[in-house]
Amino acid sequence: MKLISSSARGAPFSCLTLAFLLLLHCCHIDNILSQKSDSALAVVENTEGEEGAGGEEGEKLMSEEDEGEFNVVQPTEEWQTLKPGQAVPAGSHVRLNLQSGQREVRAGAEQLKHWTQDHRETGDVQSSISPDELKRAMAKIKEDLKPAITDTDQQDSVASKYRPLEELKRDMAQLDLLVQTDVQIMKRLLDQFYSSDSTTEQRLSILLELEYLVHQVDNAQSLCSMGGLQLIVGTLNSSDFRLQESSAFVLGSAVSSNPGVQVKAMESGALQTLLTILATAQPLRVKKKVLFAVASLLRNFPYAQRHFLSHGGLQVLSELFRADRGGVLRTRIVTMLYDMISEKELISQAGLDPVLDASLEERVRQYSQVLLREELLEKGWCSLIPQLLDSTEHDYREKALRALLVMAPVCVDQYRSHSSLLASLLSLREQYQEMVQSQMIIGEENGYFAEIVELINALQVKLK
């Protein structure tokens, strides 16, 4: 038997194995080379024929697959729903809403802090504007406000787009929408008042509208020129007390602080008509409006005051004063008398000035003919006015004290002999001093009650 060594037997087997492995490796390499890599670069020719800096055709290297962009959501202070595929920046708060099953995101504390600081810094930068820049901006605004249309043709073209004013007025007149002036309104109201078809309610409404209009001086004078004043004075004699009340209200408003209308009213006999109404039995509401008309007619009008005294005006007022128990008419009467005396004193003091104009001299002369205090003394008003002190109303007492003070030069002797007046002054002084002390406790000084105490003290000084 022939012996063969182990190395000799293994040589053919090893060669065969090595050849087989080499074949597998070559097949694997061939398979790899036959495929293109997903990230491989391709050379693309420049088909546009553009030349490079060196005159040779350029080549572009393009990626066959661009990297996908993330849809990053910008979180805010509120929770917002995240859509599939959305990404969130670092530091955000993310939660799962168990009710909707959706993910939600909002900004974190650090993000809000940085955003607030950036916003504040940006605002500070934007708000820092130099004075020169501000001036230039203002100048530009003024230039922009200048009319842009300067060409006549352009102005005509713009004007042609709008309707003329006269045409608009005609259209409004056809629609019964034409705006009326106060004079036209008063003329229409007077025509309606004169109409025989007007009812009492309609006339009352007309008088109410006229009263509103005649507060203006020009309207009151226009009413006189249209004959409206004669209508008002005539309505005072109406048998309907409501028309009497309303017409007296219109008359008082028309003559108030209006010298021209005051003269017209005196010429129309308004004063005699008003005194007649006060002397007859009338409702309280009518007498209140008539007293208002009389006071407005006499204020700052010495000619009317002189006729008031000569036609028994004080006698009418004294009877009205005695008949009134409520104190409403008494207070109005005393206030009217106080105003008449005070305005005469003011004019007399102005008359002491050596430099006087002609109109002031004439007013001083006319007031010198109005002997109101002497008439009050003669008609017994020195004992009538103290009766108003018995009222419980502070306002009534104040008006009475002021009237007693201005009448003191002619009534002081009767005041001293009036025992009830002296007792009333002492009682009122104690009462109001206690009220003043109460006001001082709560921190009120120089109040209304202190003024009444001063009036009482001044009157007591005159009685000594």
C-alpha cells in the first residue's frame, strides 16, 4: 500500500474552496457596481450654452434627492393642536389631550421670556426717533394734505360728479324736508295759532314751542315784528286758564333781559293786563307764571317800574301776599321787590362816578323817579315782610332777611317797634348758630347757615 501524506490530500480541496469563494466575491462586486447609489452625484451638461469665465462650458452638480424640509410650528402662550409631521422647537411644552386624542403644544417659560425681551428691545429701537426725522415727517404730512388737484379741467371734472346746491334744495322741498329757520318756524306757528281749526291742545303746544324759541334775543324781537307779541298779550285774556298760564310764560321769557321787547310789551299794555290777572281770582299755577312775567318786565326797566307803582302794583302785591298762606307767592314777591331795590342802589352808586356817559346819566335820572322804598313804607310792607320769617323753609327766611336789610333805611323805626320781629331774630340766631356748630363738627365752614347768621347779625346791628 502506498502512503499519501495529509498535506498532499488537502491541497486539491483547499484550491477548490478558494476558487468558489473568489467567484462569490466577484459576483457581489458586479452586483454593487450595477446599482446606483441613492446619494450619488450625476454630471449634467449645460444645455443653455452659457460660457463660463474661461470660455468653457460649465457643469452643474445636482443632488438627485433633496433633503426634506421640516414643518416647524411656532408655539404661542395658548395650547394649539399639532398636525402629523410637524416639529416643535426646543423648550416647548407638549401634551396629549385625552379628550380629543390630539397632541398639543405651547411655548415654554424661557421662550416667552426671550420673546418679551426681544419685543421690548425692538419697540425701544423703533420709538427712538430723532427730532430731525420727526420734522421731516411732519413736513411731508403737510405736503400730502395740500390739494392734489390744481388743474382747472380736473376741478371741473370733479365738480361735475356732484349735484348743485340749488338742485338739492328743490329736491328737498319736493320731499318736504327743507330746513326752516327760526323765523320761518315762528311764522308757521303763528299761522297755525290764528287758524280757526286749531284746538286748545294744539295752541298750548304752539305756545310751548314759542317759549323755547324766544329765549334767544333775536327770535323775541322777530316775534314782535311779526305781530306775535300782540297775540301773546291778547291770549292773556283767554277764558282758559291753561292758555293764560302758557302765554304769560312766553311773555316772561321774551322780555327777560331784552330791552327792545320790554318797550314793545309796555306799549302793548302788557303790564296792565298782568296786574289785572293778579288782582282777580286765578289758580296758583297761573299767578306764578304771571308773577314771573311781571318780574321779567320790571327788571332793569325804571320806566316800567314807575308805571307799576303809579298803577297800584304794590297794592295788588300786598293783597296777594296776605292771601298766600303757603309761602310760594310770598317768596316770589319779596324776591322781586329786593331785586328792584338792589338794582336802583347799584345804579345810584355808579352815578357817583364823575365820568358818566349819556346813557348812564339818563338811567340814573329815571331811577331817581322810582320811589320804591317810600311806597313800600306807605303801603305797610315794613310789617308784611317779617311774616315770612315764620316759615320753616330756610330759603324763605333768607329772602325775607335780605329784603328787610335793603328796606332798613326807611323801615328801621317800625322794625324797632315790632316786638315779634325782635323775638324772631333772637330765636333764629340761636337756631342757626347751633346748625353752624354742627357744620363745623363735620368739617364744613362758611356754609349756608353761616350766611344766614351773618344776615341776622347785620339786621340786629341796624336795629340798635
